[in-house]
Amino acid sequence: MTTVNEQEGAARVNPVKQKLKDYGQLMKFTLSFTVVFSSVVCYLLAPNISFYWPSVLFLFAAGMLITGSANAINQVVEKDTDAMMKRTATRPVAAGRMSVDEGWTFALIAGAVGVIMMGYYFNWLSAGISAFSLFLYAFVYTPLKKKHSIAVLVGGIPGALPCLIGWVAGTDELSIGGWILFAIQFFWQFPHFWAIAWVAYNDYARAGFKLLPDKGGPTKYAAVQALLYSVILVPLGMLPWAWNMTGWISLIIVALANLFMIAQCVRLYRDMDVKAARRVMFSSYIYLPVVLIALLGDKL
């Protein structure tokens, strides 16, 4: 049996360790890492760009700061609704472990430093798009989530802009390759996000978020919409090959990944339950890195 002192000691958390953990939660480290990964891959896909560790690390650091800033603002603004939902109640601002002022300070400094890093090391076009993406996510998408389900469409823009940012960082121009990569990630987000909204529907509804495309919640219409956008990914997935950005192997892998996503969305339409929605959600988590790595594979 443990003593009272031992129990109290175990309950006490190292303040430095807790603070680091809180900042990791504030910037949504795992989500930010995924977003920045797509940006780095698209940078490496740009013509005349080869793998150079310092550039990759600099892009990764700048991207993490910018994305982390947007996520921090999101949590500060939504601290009250975060506290109402089981999946977000432990976030540092919502739980009261971090003040609103501290959250804002981190967000403003991280965002400014990240944008400046993009402009100084790469180019100011990519820095401008990064700043626009941050603003759109934090100050348009975030408050819109409680007003209308069109927020998912609006949020899809900053969600896909990292692909364009990475491409522009390597090319300093808004060319067709960047827009193709943007489109793939943009349309991927709909089945991905609607699956999440389906799984966590009760939590989101309790907080007043309107995220599914049907006011009735998880309905056949929502399942059809997820399926429709997964089908759109099929022709989009062929565009990198059509524009000579990748080769045949990449085309085949991307096509198989698209068919896999369609199958999961068909299953959601057929079964209409949380289990099927969760399968779409986890399949979408697998889909994106598989597609991005496949696109990059011919260049490595």
C-alpha cells in the first residue's frame, strides 16, 4: 500500500513538464505536425528543389509556429465551448491551467516569428499566404463554426493552403502544381472532417457547433456528401501524373488509396453508424500521408 505522502507526491506534476505539455496541447502538436508535413512534401515536389536538411527544418519550424499560432487562437476563443466538450475539456485554457493572456501572447509571437521566417528564408509570397491562412482559420472559420455548416468549406481553405505554401516556398509563384496539391488536400478534408463530426456529434451539438452538412445531424445526406467528395478525389489524384509531377507507380498508389476511401464512405452510407464513421475517420488519417509520400516517391 502507498502512503499518503507518496500519493501526494505522485499527484504533484513537475511544473516545467506540465507547462511544456500545455504548450503542446495549445498548439495541437500532432495536428500541426501533420499539416506541416504536407507543406514540406509539397515544397520538395516543387521543380528544381532537392532535399536539403537546413531548408526542410526551417520550413518545418516556421510551419509549426504559424499552425500552432492558429490553433492557440482557436483554443483561446473557444475556451468556454471547449470546457463543455469531453474531448477538449482538458485543453490548457479551457481547464484554467493557462490564462487567456498567456494564450494570446504565445499565439501572436509564434505567428509573427513564423511568418517572418517564411519571408526571410524562402520568399514573401509564401509568407503572405501563411499570414492569410492563419487569419482565415483563427478569425473567420473559428467563429463561423457556431453559425453555419459552411464553416467546413471555409475551414477547408486554410486546411489546404499549407500545400500551396510549401509549393510557393520552393517556386516563388502561384503555378498549377501548387493548385493541384491544394485541391487534393482541400477535397480530402470533407470526408475526413465530416467523419470526425459524425463520431463526436453529441459533443459538438452540446457546444453549439454546426459542422455536418445536414441540420438533422448524421443523416443519409451527410453520408452521400462524404461519398461525393471522396469520388472527386479520383480525378484530382490523376492530375499530378497528368502534369508530369510524378510517375506511374505514384498514380497507381494514389488511385488505390482513393478507391479505399470510397469504399469506406460507401460503408458509412450503408451502415449509418458511428463505427462506420470512425472507419472513415481513421482511413482518412492513413490516406493523406500515403498519397503525399507516393507523390514524393518518384523524386526521392
